[in-house]
Amino acid sequence: MDRTSKVELTNMCLIYDDKRVLVQEKKGLKEKYRGGLVFPGGHIEPDESILDSVVREMKEETGLTIFNPKPCGFKDWILEDGTRYIVLLYKTDKFEGELKSSDEGRVFWLDRSDIDSAELIWNMRELMQIFETESFSEFFFKIENGKYDGKLLG
């Protein structure tokens, strides 16, 4: 039995301080997601380490140089072609530089008190439970009855 599978690796990072989290208003999303907020992230290139990829993506998408990003979980699902799509989740409160939006979308600080009312997309609220608690480590999507059903796993 062949246990190998095609995998697409990506990352996402919660950059934060005591009162705020950094969010991105992604450009080029499907109509139903337009204007929604996500945490910055991107693809891991074939020739780079996972750690280097998250540092590079944060620099490209936010203008910030991050330090000491800590892995805290992952989000994953199986695409229709059978590819496993994995988002490695990191967080850090160590950064420097000037905040700068990119072609990926506008980035800005969101007060923690505004998270509940913010227009977050792609299960970002569930991911916040991974980023900020010890209760969960994975958000897994599975196709059930023809639709993706996501569950937080501990």
C-alpha cells in the first residue's frame, strides 16, 4: 500500500501585541470572501525551510521582520484532486519594521476588543482558538454530504 500523497504546504502567522492582532484584507478573493480579513501567510517554497518561509512571507506581506515565531498548530483538508493542503500555524509578538501593505492586500492592526465584530473569513475565529489557547492544535476539514465540514481537534 502506497502511503505517499501529494501535499501543498503553506503557513499563517498571528503577529500580535498586548492589545492588537495584525490582519490582512486579502485581494483577489472570490466574491463571497471579498473584504474579509485573514491573518497573513503564504506558500512554502520547495527549497526553503518551514521557518524561513514564515519569516519571508511575513516580510513580503506586512513589511515586518518577525523573530522567534512559535508553531502552535495547523489547519488541513483534502482537496478534490486528493492533495492534502496543510497550513502550518505560527504566532509571534517579536517583530520590527514599518507596517506596509503588499499586492496580497492591505494589512492593519485590529484591536483585540474588535475581533468578535470583525469580518473575519476562512474560520479565523476557530484558528484564534488554536493561536491563543492550549485546547486545540488542529482544524481539519472533511467532505461530508458534499460539503466541507470543519472541526477543531485537541
